[in-house]
Amino acid sequence: MLSADELKLKINRIWGVAPGAMLSLRIIDFLTSVPSEQLSMLTFGNLCRVVGKPEPDKDLLTAINILVSSKVQVLETHMLFIDDNKDEHEIDLKDLQETRRSGVFIHPRTGEMINNFEAHFVPFFVPSQSLREGN
Amino acid sequence: MTVLNTEVIPDVAALAHALRKRMPWAPAQKALQAHGLPRGRGWDLTVAKLVTPGTLAPDQIVAMQQLLVDHELCGEKLIRLYQMDAELKATLIRQLRSIDIQPNVFTACYPTGLSDAEIEENNSFPLQIAAIVEADGGLAVVFSTIRGLIFREEVDPDSLPPAAREALSYYDQVLGVRQERRQTFEVVYLPYEGDLVDIRVDYPDGMLRAAAQTAHAQVRQAFNEFVGCEALSTPLNLFHLISSMYEAPNEGTVVELAFGTTTASTKYEKMRRSLLCLRQEVYHRAGKQALAAPIEPFRVSIQWLVSLTDDVYSRPELSLQSTQMARDSEAPTLFDAVIRNTTGDRDYNFIRGRLEHFLAAITTAETLESMDVVG
Amino acid sequence: MNKQWTIEDLKLAFPDPAFQCRMAMFLAISHEERISAVERAIDHVAQNLNRTRQHRQHKNEDLLTTDIVTSLKDMGFQASHDTDVGGHCDIVIEGREDFLWLGEAKTHSSYDWLYKGFQQLSTRYSGGMPGQEAGGLIIYCYNKKVLEMMRDWQTHLIERRDDVKISSCALSKLAFRSTHAHDASGLPYMIRHMPVPLYFEPQDKVARSKDRAQTTSRRVARKKGAQ
């Protein structure tokens, strides 16, 4: 696993000083300054606070894309399902994949089809295994 | 005693419908998978698959029936535990094994149960014995009745007509009370080994606890009348298990906890992610460390990972739910334990075993304490 | 700021396709989903190129491809141009878990030229390894009737390679997909053939010039008549 500085250099090399890349550096600073056991659930709200924005925008989404989907790979995406009773269920990644493939989400408790599941899916992020091991 | 007739192939549609009515989807999936039964996405597709002619071989249909029996014995229950003298228990087991159950409307349709139409047509069904079955190391006396279960559910205002939505817009939350008539299965389980007897009543999500507690009292009375003696009297007090199970560091995953502090606050904590334990959660640990006096839990929910087969696991959950008031009283009591997300006897008995273990530890500690006092 | 951002909230707040492309990529949890996210992003960028085609009439392949790569990077994709992957591949998109998507860009001049691009992609640059089973042939078209061109290209490809299976592309009526067993790995390798229409021959200025010419000649004729 690369150190925080090496990760930041890599990002700088690939994306330069674009606003999204700069935000990703701030997020890396945050992730490496906090013990990973305190980073079990990072919502969009949390990340907005880390980068000092009132709400997500294209630069934050770019930063998240860099940190999640590129080879930098310091964050992983997970999903929470919040049902009409406000009960929360973390969704297994296999179920999530199947949901995306079929367009159908099944409530883990009732077994009923949830039609507008995107209104109930809350993405959140956790440090990747490699970052956790490095930390 | 009831012996299921495996020569007559049960009605698959009725079995599937019965399973769907009582089993939450997550454990149902696991149970179907563990038994090698086909599944689809959600109940609709799963039932459709199961009832399609030719899908299930006869032995699979029998397996499905057993799955239903197991869930009626072990799934979504509020339980109480009773101590019973070994000799009395052995005597009762002998008697119960040789009894011919009086045929009634429930024995005729066990384990599938009455259809919705039959439930609707008839007004009253007193609590009666539906079956007496061998159940993994013990004997289960299965009572059944039709209960008007009251469910309290949140109502989504967006699902209401505009006028109703407008009228209720002042409220932050709208709750609805719904009554539903359902056939319930209440079980008195007498194990061959050990001295603990369970009463387990159906406790589906949303059901009022008071209704389940009433059911307990009715079943206890019915059982005692049936066997002709006060076999079950006072349930065991489970209150002290709340602390002892919470404090055991490797005892499952604590997913919910409520406790009072000596700094005069009440805390409710819940883990939002599966497989993460509140015991290790940083905020929880830091809060505890800041206090000189220990926290006083009065509510705990613990999950375990239980292997059903080599590659199928269930996540059953035990909840011990008391109140701050009970905790503050001189002799707090809690008689109920809620067991959810079990697939059948394997994971139910796992939790039961944990309860027994901690009860035994408390009894030993109390015995040692009294010896110290005497000494 | 205590709002729980659901996926629906994000889509409603940010309906812009570029936002959706970013989201599709970081929400992807399989290589299949990543491929789909990359294709959507490339389509979005191609649309932008098409919208501004008047400024791209004299650009060569490399400059056009650089534009694509720059736009992808702006969205947070790890995209590069001319990176050495078995040779200098036009577009390389790398991702987590050894994800790799390769793109070869060609300006349509002849079908043999496009076929060269196909061969470069499938035999030189790609290794066909797991996670690296998809790529794209991006075809810059300065000619009219792109759909017809793509159909002809499809026919040409099938004639040259009878091992290639063709399927339609749900994302775009102009695009199509080809799949064949990769020579190196033996695994199916899918290439999306995606045109970028850049034809630009506006007729309004020609008409105006004609009108102007006619008006001038009438004026001249009237003057002559007056004289």
C-alpha cells in the first residue's frame, strides 16, 4: 500500500490540480489522520464536511470517483437501504449487483418488491482494505 | 404424538403460502438454500417457482414441509424459560408421547394451517393442541389458535390521497393500527436433557408485546390444565443476562443497546452496519471509559453467525428488552426473550444454548455468593 | 447538512449526464458495471464533441482523442492517451481490481483503416485477461450518413472475421458490439464500435450567398436599365 504522500503524488501526476483532484487530496488527508476503526461509515454528508462544502457537487463526485474507482482505490462504496419504517439494512454487495442487473430490489425482511428502491438507497463509503492495513 | 404422514404428498401451494406468511425473507432464503430448494428474487417469484408443477421432487416437498414445521416451532418467537424438575419432565414426556390428541380443526390441517378463507369464516377458535412432535432433542407440544393480532405501523403520507395527506401534514409521523387475524403456533418445548422448558409464542414484527405476553399466560395455563398439574409456574428472570451477555466480549455481535449512566442520561445505541459490534464501536468505548461507574444496560440485541451448511449461514438475533425503570428498581425482572431471524431448530437451539450457558453462570455466581455469606 | 443523500436525491439534484457518469462509475461494484459506466461516459463526451463539431473540423485523430481523455479525467476516470499497453494505445482507462478498458480511435477513411484499428485493439493492445475483457473502437466520422457507414463497417468486419459475433448496442442506435474469443486468453473479448459524427456542412450560409448574389445582380440590372 502506498503512503498518503505517495497516493497524493499519484493523483497529482494523473489528474493534476483539477478541483476534483484537489478535493481528493483533502479527503486522503482526512482518511489518514483518523484511525480506520472510526471510519466505518462515511456518508455524502460526512465527506461534504471534510471538504468544506454545503452539499455534493461535481468536484466532490469527481473526487469520490478518483478515490473509489481508479487504481488509487482508497475508498469502497457500500449501500444502506432505509425502508418506509425508517429501519436500516445494509445491503449485501451481491444483492446490490443482482438488483442493478434485474432492476428489482427485494426488501430483506418482507421479501416484497420495492419499486422505487433508489429513493431508499443511501450510498456510503469506507476505507479500502489496503488503506486500513496501511493505517 | 403427531407423526407427519410422508406418504401423502402435501399441497405445495399451501405450504409455500404458509411459509410466506410467517417467515421473514432473509432467513427464508437461507433456509430454502440450506435445504436445496429453489428460490427466486423475493417471495412472489420464489412461491411461483415452488408451486410450478414438476419443480419439486417428492422428497423436496417433504423437506419444505419440515421447514415449515421447524419455523412454526422456532421462528420469530417471544419465549420464556421455566425450570422443571427432571423427574416431572421425564414423566410428562412419557405421558405426552403416548397421548392421542383430540382431533380438532388445527390437527386436521397441521402443519400447513387454516386457509385465509377458513380463518375469515370462523369467529372463534379456542387455544387447542395442534400437534405433539419430536423436535431435535425434545418434545414439542404445539398449541394453536386464531388471534386478532394488532400491528402498529408507520403510514407513509405519500401513499394517502391528497386530502388525507394535507390533513395529516402537521404530524411528523403517522402511525396506523391494523388488526389481522392469523393462526398462531405456540409451543411448549420439553428437552430430553437439561431442566429448562420453553414456552415460545409467535411474535411477528409489529405485534404488540402485551399481546404476546397474554398469549404466554394462556399457553401456560392450557398446558398445565392439559397435563393436570402446575408444571410451569414462574418463568426464569432473564434480566441479569442483559449485562452478562453484553459484557462477554466474544458473545456474538451487539447490534443494539440501551443503558443508563450515573451521569443521569439514558442512551440508545444501534449499529447501522451489519457485522460490526457496538462493544468495539469507538464512540461507545470512549463514552464508557470516560465514566468512573459502569454503564447499566437494560436492553440488548445480539446477533450471531450460525452455520446451517458448509456454505450457508444464518444471522439469528436475540433481544432482551427491559426498561430503565426496571433497571432502577430493587429487583429488576425480565421474563421475555425475543428470538428472530432463525431458520429452524439449528439456529434457535444455538441461541437457546447461549441463554442456558449464561443462566448457569449466573446461578453458579449466586451460589458462590451465598456460600461466601454463609462462610 | 444532516440530509441522507439517497441515489434518487443525487439523480434529481444532479440530472446532468456528467454527474450520472461519475456516479455510475463509483457505484459500480463489478467489472460489467464499470464497462457500462465507461461506455456511458464516452457517449456523453462524444455528444459534446458532436455538439461542438464546428470547432473540430481540422483536428487530427490524436487531438480529438486527447479531448476525449481530458473530459474523462475531468469526471474522475483514470484515463490516459497513448499509454504503453502492448504498444501505444489511444485510450486507456484503468480502475480498481485490475480493471482495464482500452480504446482505439480512428478517423473513418476506409474500412481497411478501421479494421486495422480493430486488429490493433484485439491483437496488439489487449491481453483479454479477466477484468480486461472489453474495449472500444471510436470512429471519427466527417462524412454524412453515419448509420449507413456503420452498417457497411459491420458487414466488412464480418467478412474479414467469421469468428466475430455482432450484437446491437442498447446505449446507441449508431453503435454495435462485436465479440470474439481473444487470441491470447481465449476469453470472450467485447469491442464496442462507437461513431462520433463530426460532419459539418451547414447550408444556411450557401443559401444566403446565393440570395446576396441574386440581389446584387438585380441591382446591377436596374442600374444598367436606369442608365
